[in-house]
Amino acid sequence: MHSTLSFSRATTVPTTNYAFHSQSPINLRFCGLRREAFGISILTRSSSGRVRLSTRGRSKRISASTGNNGTPPKSFDYDLIIIGAGVGGHGAALHAVEKGLKTAIIEGDVVGGTCVNRGCVPSKALLAVSGRMRELQSEHHMKALGLQVSAAGYDRQGVAGHANNLASEIRSNLTNSMKALGVDILTGFGTIVGPQKVKYGKVGFTDNVVTAKDIIIATGSVPFVPKGIEVDGKTVITSDHALKLEFVPDWIAIVGSGYIGLEFSDVYTALGSEVTFIEALDQLMPGFDPEISKLAQRVLINPRKIDYHTGVFATKITPARDGKPVIIELTDAKTKEHKDTLEVDAALIATGRAPFTNGLGLENINVVTQRGFVPVDERMRVIDANGNLVPHLYCIGDANGKMMLAHAASAQGISVVEQVTGRDHVLNHLSVPAACFTHPEISMVGLTEPQAREKAVKEGFEISVAKTSFKANTKALAENEGEGLAKLIYRPDNGEILGVHIFGLHAADLIHEASNAIALGTRIQDIKFAVHAHPTLSEVLDELFKSAKVKAPASTSSPISEPVAA
Amino acid sequence: MANVLQTSFLPSTSSLRRRSISGSKGKSQSLQVKAKIREIFMPALSSTMTEGKIVSWMKSEGDKLSKGESVVVVESDKADMDVESFHEGFLAAIMVEEGGVAPVGSAIALLAETEDEIAEAKAKSQSSSNSTPQVVEEKPKQIEEAAPDVPAAAAAPSVPVAKAVTLGSAVHPASEGGKRIVASPYAKKLAKELKVDLGTVVGSGPLGRIVAKDVEAAAVAVPVAASPAKPDPVAPGIELGTVVPFTTMQGAVSRNMVESLSVPTFRVGYTITTNALDALYKKIKSKGVTMTALLAKATALALVQHPVVNSCCRDGNSFTYNSSINIAVAVAIDGGLITPVLQDADKVDIYTLSRKWKELVDKARAKQLQPHEYNTGTFTLSNLGMFGVDRFDAILPPGTGAIMAVGASQPSVVASMDGRIGMKNQMQVNVTADHRVIYGADLAAFLQTLAKIVEDPKDLTF
């Protein structure tokens, strides 16, 4: 996955870019809610909360007794200013407060950013609907369970309302969690005017200038629309519009078959649309492990009302007008010759995301963006035009393009806060899971098989692959959802987990056992002794670890083998 | 990476036989030729596997296979596996199509050693398995060869294509004068599945786009279209006691009839006095008006008042009020059956309708009906009155809402309300309808309206 991500960074157009962004919401939601709960508990149990905070902040700095936001340093207004209150900025802000930093966050639009307002969160609401519709419509599936359901239908307005309500609920959760901790929310567009100095303000108002010891750029991204495509917001749309579900077209073309495209195909086909994928690469679902994408295509594409054109660019898309449909010109990706013309009711552009870094004032500190992305090192420190680090300036999330995922942004933010509070920390991006919330779901962490093989050849080690099927899992069969595969790529010599890919029921929730193992460096020979409740879907992974053939013996001091209580 | 199994190609019995005579090489030419056709069996991919599903054929019939090449993906109870070839040769015949299930050890395809043997292998596959689609596909070709005098347009379901291409796609404004066929993704998928050529389909979607229901309608119509192609009526040379495989048309009819069982139908009958209609018919017969046209017209006028009876339900979730009233009338031709359609029968006057009907019947006899002339019906009439049948019921053609079976009109003794006994011409009609969308009261009301129109037929000539 890592190399896929760097590929995303190298190109502005890739489908994977956008795609990677889309799949984070559940994690985010968990994150947001958990933090909020933490904040509220402090408010309600004020004394104990304070004690807790001061203990935590002990090593760093004395926690303010008046509020939870830290005391300002003498020469600066704040310890930390974050530009952009998306998921990355939010994660960083909460962790900064926990560390005793006086923190402000600048937001020019609405709190929550893309993920909460125009991305993962509302799309999950739509996918929740599509999953249920799909189930209710599957007569075969219902019959097999002995259920009888009369014709399932839906009310578009109601579905759209659910998505909108969810977004506002999560948005207010996020806002409240920051307010509760005392993070200053400064409204307006933030611009860096010099080292450690930021101005912000709404258009037409006077700008305020604030100073901070450290600054984090977390401005995120916007949908990328290739040239030649005219977006009218009605018949030619981006995910921003699609999530409002203003209409359900009979036939929609989806340009890009990454995460976003796939998720929307799931939504639209469940609601009765027919879908045509347009993919620039030679195969659908690039970026996934090839075996997983092959299986996914068999389950998510072939049996559904979907067809596709691969190896073509949508070079010109004209919105529907004057009684004419949406017209899409397809050009062969290799020969650059006109290949076909499509006429559809709507087109969704899911070709990737472009960083939103204009107007940040980067020129004031001699930083030049690369195709809009802010260059950073592995510690998210911003690199200037001469290749030198800019002191006290960091960039996290989609704006740096390292890994365009909401929870990756948050993890990067936490990593930065760790650094500025004195603990060196480098985020292992290979331990960051990714998921696509189709029905069934797809999830992954670490390397794909081809990436692992390439690495193995380069570094001279051996790799093995283990696989288990959902067909052999009791819980999956009880749900009558036996379709699915879990795949483990590992080193047989030392039991290191290189990558795990899951396609099947609740794959997005199952991946964390693997991602945590990678993050903590747990080896297969140790984790295989961990016990899983029966019958649960998690046994798919249990079996996966057990079926791996590792030569190294289990470590004697494995935490799992140590008795907890005598 | 792919689970490649090497166990797929078990030697067939014939090749075993060959091995036994391998000492005398070339002794029996014919035996050896036969021996070169190998069967590909469903492999056992796990100890618990009893049957396997063909996920996809990676090769198609006629493709050359080299040793070790993946041929087919098989799904077992545990996982999906690529199965690779053990021999070199040509994939001659696929006996189990994608999505099909076969028990472990049963033949799923035939492998020919040389290109020349493909045909032989195909023949073998047909004789060994009469459920294979190949049988159905091969038939039209045989028919064409057998009956060169049959006009090409109706000779086989695949032939009208050429003629209909312009017709089907020209409807679409952006199809560049028929060069392109615009069909929705699902329509394309269905067409492949139901073996319908999109060129023959008239699009009814936005801007003339072909949508799924058009393909379904065409699939239903195909067997009917094929019926005139049946070269020789069975009557003369029937061999008693023989088992005759279905022709393409019979197979398709069979499928449609079985499919009709998935529709919950019910029947409502009605006796209609036809004296007035008979009188009208007598009066305008000289102007070329036919009884069929009169009945179609009367039915259409009744349908105007009861649009629900002219509706149809295709997906089980919704139903469509058809925008026009197209009366399909079943006509028996050469042992087959075709349903020419009187389009907009409610709007066209009775004289035009009669002329149209004559034209359609002539075309049908000459096997020159265009697809839209037999597959666009929204309500079907079936009349067996001419054979003296007084009542029967009809099977609802898939994709429509109702069909009316019309019996003979015959003089009957009728007791009237005022206690008198009289003689009246009466016919019995019996409507079969899809109860998912059309209820008893709908049909009753429709029949009442129809009876009123027939018993006072002045509106028929307007």
C-alpha cells in the first residue's frame, strides 16, 4: 500500500488519491466520539478530570488550573496553531490539549472538513441504506434465511436526510469536543505571514494576526476534476454533490474505480441505478491487491447492473442540457485516439483529490508546493524550496499527500504533537489500515502481494502467502454471507506480517487486529496464540494466522502467553 | 499465487482405450481420432467437495490451450481456484457454462487435440449432454441449411438482426444513423444472458435508449419470431416412440412457459352477448373489417377505461402503466405461434386497423414480421372460437399484465330477468391476469366495460 500511496502523491490525477481519502469514516467517528466522551467526563467530574490532566502533563508543562487548554507561552499567543479543522486538525488539537499545549484551530469553512461534511461520514449513511436495500432486495438471500419481505422501496428525500443529519451530528460532536477542552476555534481563512505567525479573517473583515510556537497545516483537499470535464453540480457531479443525493439517475457513469467510485456504485445500484465505470488504467480497482480486486470484481461488479470501460480517459464530459443527455467522450489511454461516446443521465467524477493549499501564504516562508502538495519529511516537517526544514512548521493529512485518509491525517497530527512536546515519533504508514465500505467490505493494511514480492527480491528475503475463506467461518455462514477471502502476506523466516487484505462481511472492522499487530510489531508465531470468541467473524483472521507456516518459534516472553492472574 | 491444480484433466475412457492399444500404433485410424478428444472434468479441490461451480471460463471455445495454461476458475465449498490445462489442444466445447454447477468428476468441457476435431468434439458434447446450450445454438444453423427456401428474415432468431439494426438503433438520436447501439449496462448484461441481439431491440428508454425491459420483451418475443422458421411440420414424418430434442423455438417456448409459473395469475370469465356485434360485423364486412379487428378494437376501448389491466410488472417491485395500448393477437402458423401486434388499437379507426391486421397476417405468413411488430404487445388476445372451442384459458405471456381467451360465439337459450326465454348469440371470454398488479375487481370492471362495448358496439366505428 505504501507504494500505491507514493504513487498517489506523484500524480495529481490518480483515482487512488481520492479513493484513499474516502474510506475512513468509521475510524473517524470512533475517534471523534471517544474524544468527546473524554471531554465531557472532564466537565462533569471537574476535580478528577483536572487531576488526570495534570498527571498527564506533568512531564511537559504545568496544566492550567483554570481551563483544560494549556497556558500560553510568554512570547507567543499559542503553543500550537492548526490551520484547518478537519479530522487531522481535530485529532492533533485534542492530543495537543491532552499534552498541555495552548491550542487554537483556524477554520474558514465548517468544522469537520471533507470527511465529516462531504466525504466518509455522509457516504457511510448512504452505504448503510444501500446495504439494507441490497439485503431486502435479495430474494434468494432472504429465502435462504426463511424470511419473507414484500417489495422494499425507499424515499430519496429520507435517505438524503439521513446522510445530512449524520454529518451535522458528527460535526457538532467534533465542535463540542474541541470546545469542551477549551481549544480556541478561530473563524476565517488562515494564511502564514512569516515564521510562527499566522493571520486569519473572513473576507471583508480585518485580519487578526496570531503567533504560535508551532504551526500545523491541515487544510485537506478538494475533488480533482480533470480538464475537459464540465461540472454543473446536477448531471455532472463530484462526490460533494453526490452525497446530497439530489437525484437518483437511471444510468450514471462513474469516472474512476477507486474507493469513492466503488462505494458510490454500491449506493447507486442498490437504489436502482445502472452504472458504467470509466477507468484510465487497464483494470478496475487499481491499488487493491490483484487477487482481492479480482474477487471483488466478481462479487461487486459482474453480478450487478454495472458495465465498464478500462484503459480509457473521459476527455470531455458535457452536462445534460437542451434535452440532450450527458455526453462523455472516451479516449484510449495509450493511443490517445477517440474510442467511444457515451450518453448517460449523469456522471460522477471520482478521479482523485487535489490538495487545498492555495492562499496559505507558503511563499512567505519560501515553500514551493509540488502539484499543490506541501513537501514534508517523514516527521511531517515542512521542507522549503532549498530542501531545508522550516522550523516549527508541519503539514499533515491530504495537504501533504502522504496518505490521503482521514485517520492517517489524525495519526500524523498526533505524531507531530508528540514531537513538539519532546518525544520523537515517526508514524509507520504501513500500519495504517484502509477500507472500502462496499457490501461486502474491502480492507487492507501494509503491502499488496506484488509490492511485497518486489521488496522481498530487493532485500533478499522470502515471503509466503496464507489465505482463508469466509466460507469456512461459522458466523459468516450463519449470516449467509460466505463470500469472502482473507489473505496474509508474511515472512516465513521471522513471522513478520507484511500485509493483510480482507474482502468479506465486516472486513473494515476485522482489519484492526492485523493493523495493530503491524503497529506493535507482533509476530505471527505469537499472535496465533491469541484467543478469539467463537463463533465470530474474527476467527477468519485467527485461522489466517494459524495457517501461516512460520519457521521462527514463538517468543518466550510473549505477552499473550503470560498469565494475567495466578 | 493462484491455486493451480494439476488434477483437472483425468484421462477419458477413450484415451485409456487408446493407451491399451498403443503398442500397435496407427492400427485403427478412427479409434485414434476419437481418442484425441479428451474430457475436462470438474476437479476435486478439497476432500469435502462434492460439486463445483464454474466461476468463469478463461478461454472460449476454439481457443488454443498450451500445457499449464489456466482454463477455468472453479469455486468449491472453500475457495476459488484456477484450474490449468494438463494437455495441449483446443478447447472444443464448453459443456457447463459460467455460473453452472457440476458434480466432481463430471465432464465440464471437451478438449480436442487438433483444430479439425473441434467439430467432432462439439457433436460429442451435444450427444452426451442434451442440456447444453450448444444444442440450442446449433439448431438455427441446421435449420437454415435444411430449408433454404425459407425467407432469411425469419429463418432464425439470429437472422432478423441485420434488418432490424437500422430500425432499432435509428430511434436513438445520437446513435449516428444506426452506427451505434445505445443500451444501458443492465440491458447489455441481460442481452448477453438471454442471447438477445441488441440490434433487434427497439429502445423505449430515455431518448430511445435500450433498457432492460426492452431486452426482456425481445427475449419473450424471440421464440415466437422463430416459430415460422420451423421448416417441416411434424405431422408427416413423426416417428412414434422417439425422443426428439427441442428445437430452439421449442426450447425457448418451454423456458417462457416455465417462467410464466413465477407469475401469480388468476382468471375471471364473462359471458358476452354478441348479437349487436354480429350485426355490425355483417354490415361493415364488405369494407374489409374483420372480426379480429373488431374484438381488438373493443378490447382496446375497454382498456382505455381500465389502464391497470394494460399495465405490466417486470421486477416484482413496481409496475408500469403502458403508455400505449398495443393489442397482440395470437396467430397459429405452421405449427408455431406468433403474436402480431395492433399498435395503438384504441386510437386507430376500425378500417385502418382491419387493413393493418391483414397486412400483419400476410407478413407473418411470409415470415417478414419486424421485431416491433410482434414484441410490443401490452395485452394479448387469443381466439380459438373458429375451432368451435367455447371456453379455455390462456397462459400469461411473461412481461405483460393480462391475456384474454375468446371462445366461439354461439346461439344459446337465455332466460331474461322478466321471466322470458329467448335465443341469443353468446361468447365466453376468460382473462388471465397477473395478480401482483391486477386484482379481481379490476378485471371484473374491465369485463363489464368490454361487455357493454360489445353489446352496444356503436363506438367501434366512430
